[in-house]
Amino acid sequence: MTGSRHTRRDFLRLASLTTAGAVLAACSGEPEVVEKIVKETVIVEKEVEKIITATPAAEAEAEATAEPAEEPTAEPTEPAGTMLKFSEAPMLAERVAAGELPPVEERLPEDPLVVEPLEAVGQYGGTLRAGGVGSTLFPGDGAVVGTGRQDWLRMGHDLNDALPNLLSAYEISEDLTTITCHLRPGMRWSDGEPVTLDDLMFRYEDVWQNSEITPLIHERHRPGGTLMELIRVDDQTFQFKFAVPHPNYVMHCMAHQVGWGEDNFLPAHYLKQFHIKYNDKAGELAKAAGFDFWYQLFAQKSALGQNPERPSIRAYACVADNPQFATWERNPYFWMVDTAGNQLPYVDRVEAFKMADLSILDAKAISGQFDFAGFDTNIQNYATYTDAAEQGGFRVILWQSGKGAEVVYNVNMTYGDEEMRAVFSDVRFRQALSLAINREDINQVVYYGNAFSRQMTVIPTSKFFRPEFETAQAAYDVDKANALLDEMGLEWNADRTRRLWPTSRTEMVISWDLYESETPKRPITELITEYWRAIGVDIQWKSITRALLSQKVLANEEPMSLWHGDATTDVLFKSRPKWFVPTGGEENTWGILWGQWYDSQGKVGEEPPEEIKQLYRWFEEFGRSRSVESAQNILSAQAENIWTIGTVGNAPHPILANKKLRNIPEEGYWVWDSLFTYSSWPEQWYLEQ
């Protein structure tokens, strides 16, 4: 039997004192099993040794069949092993000495999660500075330096494994409809209150199922159109039970945050005071705070990004906020330790700076005023970064973007203008737009030849990838593009500068809005504008805020859109292949009303044509069975129909890191699929003192 270890080569080895969950196994033949022996101490004088058995989730996916293999199980050994003494940061030791906190061994759970540092056991202390454009408590990079959310499970650095995190273990039933979860016992909120299943039941019963707070529950929690059951088994065990097989839930909604928002748990002991079910004066509290309804105040109080008072289970808790920056300090009850028994995180505090615009953010990053920058860096500035690195005291690390395309474009096939909709719905129009793009020009001009010209599809390391998917309609061929538009009957104006709309005979101008973030959308779109003018299609665009763009897209007011082509790794493609199946959301426009129809089960939106319904059928079959055939049917339809137009993909993404900031991997994926730094464990980063 072949083994697979989470070694330094994988950047981190994650260990837990309890049995790791048996991850999904549906391969034909025997699943590969990894056994790891973890020697640990639960309480300072108590020793525990347990065997963790886990099957890598990516290898456990079905290759081409819906038949699941029998799930492996893991059993702990009898207690044995060596003692590990717990330690804490000096700033917390001072509070213990002053009687403000209990000792570290009383603050940690019974089985703290053990993380092996990448380079070395770190040093305590220091303030990590990061920033972003925005006004929340964690703008931009302020959300990815250890302040971010903690999920049920943790994806491995290669994005294949589902590893323990908030859960110490889990099992999935043979029929793939029930996931049994074992909560890490003894965890506490940042205010010291116990984390219990009451916090989860509060979210499920009183938040999700209160229509004033949650008008529509995320579709990943209701496969088959039925909300999953949340069953309390005992004080530390609960089950997610689905109406239909739902194996992808593990990677998408447990190792990733899809469908959960900011956090999995909500602190019931704090939030009940703002909920009308538990406080009949909640409405009065809301009015006193300037809100019209109780649920508006509840939403604000429950949002960690808006309310620094809300208790947290993250590595840091917000202790101060002002218009310039928010200050986060280590959570004294955080439930991770390193292999030497030191409570994590190493860094004392994070200052998350709120920038008014990108130019100010760039200036601060290049001058070394941030210890970490990645959200708004781009490869276009690579030479500037390397030139400034020595004086700024930072190093430049290149991760892969992990994106199927750095920028993608969609035309809206459910747009309200019937003439435009008819043109957009003709596959020849979308093929022509794609053929008119000089992808190698984009690669050289924007990415210095370091990206890959390709159509929008999954990345090459995906098990669903086929070479013909990335070459479909991706060759630069202006003559063929023009021939397709001629074939459609789209005539030129008198001076052959623009095509004409077929019915109104007005010049073909498409006015739309975009939001600039994460990838170089402006320079690429400037090039796209030139390419499409060469075939008579004039796009006129302006940059607006994401909040405004989201409103306009969801209201079906945008004739086209762009975004970065994420969700193309096997982590998220299987969950919501939004670029290939119209499943709602505000990040693309290609089938807004169809997506709303699907997400609402026909209550709103517009019923789609049969070819789109077929995409939904494949999507649902894939969700139930993990069938490679269903996934490739979806991707084949994209290659044929070009629902989403790609440019170049899997480009390098620069990260600026203070030379003293250690335990950051030299390789990684900067993409939503990996939650940016989440799989690199920023809790174990440290500043050399």
C-alpha cells in the first residue's frame, strides 16, 4: 500500500490528538491510507498517543464511476507516549501572573491541534502590518495574515487533503448522505466562554431558518432542494444529513468556506441578546442603534468584520478600531500549538490598515510599510518590487495564481435588451470574441511571457482537464472572427469602424462596468478593447466599486462582465462551476436570470432553455456521484459554446514579505480556491526578533 505524508515538502504536517476523519473514498480498488502516529499531551501531566488514519481526498474521488468504496476508519491506540509541556506568549504570561487569565493548559482544549512549523519553531512577539482598500476590520491582506476564518477542516497545501481543524475527526456514510463530525473538545471563544454545539444549533435553527435574517439558505446546504438536517448526537458529536448523496460537501463546505460566510459557529451567548426569539426588546435595541428592524442590528452584531466586540474562535480578536486601521491581538484561548507545545499564533498583534485607494496601498507596500502584501500586488509591477525590495526590507515570492484564466469575460444571455440578448446568445458571436483575442500579446505585455495562453477551463492539474478544453477557440484568428460575424449578418457601418446591431441598425457599442481587484483587469481590458474594435465590436467601460457592481449585476443591468477565473481547481470547481454552469452570484453575467431561477427553484428569475437545463442535470449528477464523465460533459459544453471567454491563465503572482517574516512557503496558490494563505497556515508565521 502506497503512503502519502504531509512533510515539509508539503510545507506543513498537521497533527491532531484525536482520530483524523476518514475522508471520501470512492476510487475503484483499495483506497490509499496514510498512518501517522502523534505523541501529545492533553493536559500538562497527561500523555496521549494516537494513530491518525486518513485518505487523501483528491485520490479518494471517483475516477469515472458513481460507486463509492467502503470508507476507511481510524481507531486510537491506548494512551502512551511522551510528555509535551505547553508554553505561551510573554504578553499572555503577564496576564496570567496578574490574575487576568487562567494558565495556558486550562485555556487550551483537551486535544489542541498541533502544527509543525515550515522552517523552524518560531519566536513570540511583534506586530504584523498589512492592509487593503476598504473600511472593514480586515481589509485586503488584513484578512489573510492569521486573522481569517477557521473552518471545520483544513485543506492541505496541495489542495487535495481535508485535514482536521475545528473538527478532530469525521466520517462519511457509505451512502454518502451523512457526515458524522467530532468537535474538538474544550475549545473556548476569545472571551473565555466554552464553544459548544449550542453555538452551531443556534446558527442552524435561529439564524438560517429565520427568514428575516436569512431569506435564502445557500444551495450547497440544501442538495436536492431540501435543507440538510443538523443532528446533535452528543455534546461533542453532530451529523450533517442530506436528502441525496452529497460527497463534495467535505472539501467545499468543510475544508473551504463555501456557504458558511464569515464563521461556522456563532457565539450564541453573545448574540442572543440581539435576537427577538430570546429578547423581546431586541427591536428597541435596534432602534436605539439607528436601525429599523431587530434583524438589521443582529446582522451587524454577528458580522465579525463590522463588530469588534463579537467573540471569535480565530487566532486573533479585534481589540481596537479606527478609520485608519484595526488592531487584532492574539486570542488567549486559541486552540493550536506547535510541535514544541507553544500556543499559536507567534505574532502578538496585527494592524490592518484601511486604504482609500490602490495608489496609496502600492506606495506603502513598495516602501516596506507592510510586512505582507499580496491581495493587490500584480506581476506588472514585478520589476518595481524587485528594485525596491532591498531598501524596503522585503523579499518577493512568486506563487502560482491557480486560476483557469487571469481575467474572463461574459456577455449576458439573459439581458433585458432583446436585440443584444439575441446577439449574445449566438455561439458564433462568443466564438468571434474569443478568436479576436491575441492571448500571446497579453502574455508578453502584461505577464512578461510567464503566463499561459488558454481558453477558460479547469487548470491542467485537475483530474477533469483535457488538452482540447484549453485550446478551444483560443487561437488568434481575426479573419475567422470577422467571418463568423459576417455569417451572423452583422454588417459594418459606412467607414467599417463598427458593426451594426441587426434590428435597430445602430452601431455596436456595449457599455458596462467592472471592478478592479486581484488580477490586472484594467491593462488586460485595455488590450481586449483594441482587439474587439478590430472586428467591429466597441466596448466602453468604467471602473466602479464592487458593492455597486454587485447590485447592478444581480439586478440584470449589466450587458457583460469580467472577473478573475477562479474556482478552477478541484477544490471549488466541483462545488460551484459558475463559469460553466449559471449558478447565480454577482461575479459573472452570462446567465443571471437562469442562475436565479435555479437557485430559487423556479421562484424568481427566468426558466432557461433545454441546453442550460442539461448543464444543471450534469452538475447535479456530478454533485451526487463525483462522476468524471459528468464533469467533462460540463467542460466540453464550455469548449463548444464558450459561455465564458478566457485569456491567459496560471500566471505567477507576486507576494511581498518582510525579510523577518518567516515560515512562509516559497510556493503556493494565490487563489480563492485555496483561500489565499489559508493552506499555508499563517498562524505559524513569525517575525524574527
